Amino acid sequence: MPERSTDDTSPTVFIVDDDASVRNALTRLFRSVGLRVDIFASASEFFGCQLPDSPACLVLDVRLSGENGLELQEALQTRERRLPIIFLTGHGTVRMCARALKAGAVDFLQKPCHDEELLDAIATALDQDRHTLADQHHRARLHQHVTALTPREHDVLALVVTGKLNKQIAVTLGTSEKTVKVHRARVMQKMQATSLADLVRMADALDLCAPQIS
């Protein structure tokens, strides 16, 4: 079973390394700065774990028993939750480094490395994941707001954010300007938008397109 610290509010560092001494040393280092730690001896062990809904990152060796670290990185690309990865290996090559970084790794460090260098990379990775999670949570809230819209309100929203006036929207939708004003007010309320600019930013985040009117 992976080891855990008892502070569930701290960011989590996942370690995947088949060397027990390395796992233990990294665990002590990360816990000394208040991080939660989960350790795994293989890629398959890690792939089956549940990821937290809080900032986290992965410290990954290249050479592992079974699937190697680069293969695990590739497999994780298919997941909706993509953890920032820091490679830490004693058997790295320039080609491996280039492949890992091109696939989005935060860093590619050689064993042994200075604690400060590794902790700096961890801080960068956790900050990156913190921003990613915040963006995902924001988009999830926007999707909840959008699902509360009626089909006609959704059409009005998509047209409003293109800069069309109420009169133009009424013509496009084949309705009255008064009705459009009512729908527009409801859209602003349901989306919890404070201004047109706010609504436009929301639409951009959701990739909304103008409705196809027959």
C-alpha cells in the first residue's frame, strides 16, 4: 500500500520508482517540507490509483520494471486529469530528455540531484497543477450555469456574445425585441455575469458558437 501523510490539505507528490531506497529518501525529503506523499514501485501500480482533487505532481523514473517511465507518461496523456511530471533518473540520455520535455514534462533531472533543484521543480509543477485545477473548476461551474439555460436562452447567449444588438438577435431568431430583452436578462442572471464583457469571457471559456438558424 502507498504511504500517506496525515495532512489531507497539503499538495501531493506521487513517486514512481522501483528502487525502495530512492522512494524512502524522496518521501523523507518531501514530507520534511509538508507535502503528502504516495509511493509506487511500478507504472501499473500508479496507473490504477485515484488522483486527488487538489494540487499534485508525479516524480517518475525512466527505467522501471515492466512499462518504463516514458511509456507511462504517454499513457497518462489520455487521462482527463494530467499530472505535471518531473523525471528523476540515473539513466537519462539527451534523446530521452527531449522526448519527455516535448511531451510536457516539467523537468528532467539526473540522479543524484540537489534537494533544492528537485524541490524547485516540485514547486513549479504544483503551481502549474494548481492553475490547471482552478481553470477546470471554473469551466465546470460555467457548464453548470449553461445547463440551466433554456434552448432559446442558449441561442440568445451565443448571439449576444458575438456583439449583436437585441434588434438584430430578434430578427435572427424570428421573435420580438422585447422577448430577446427578457431572455437576455435571464441569461445574465443564470450565468451570474456582471457585464457583457464578463459574459463574453465565459463564452470564450466554453467555446460557444452562434446557433445555426434555419
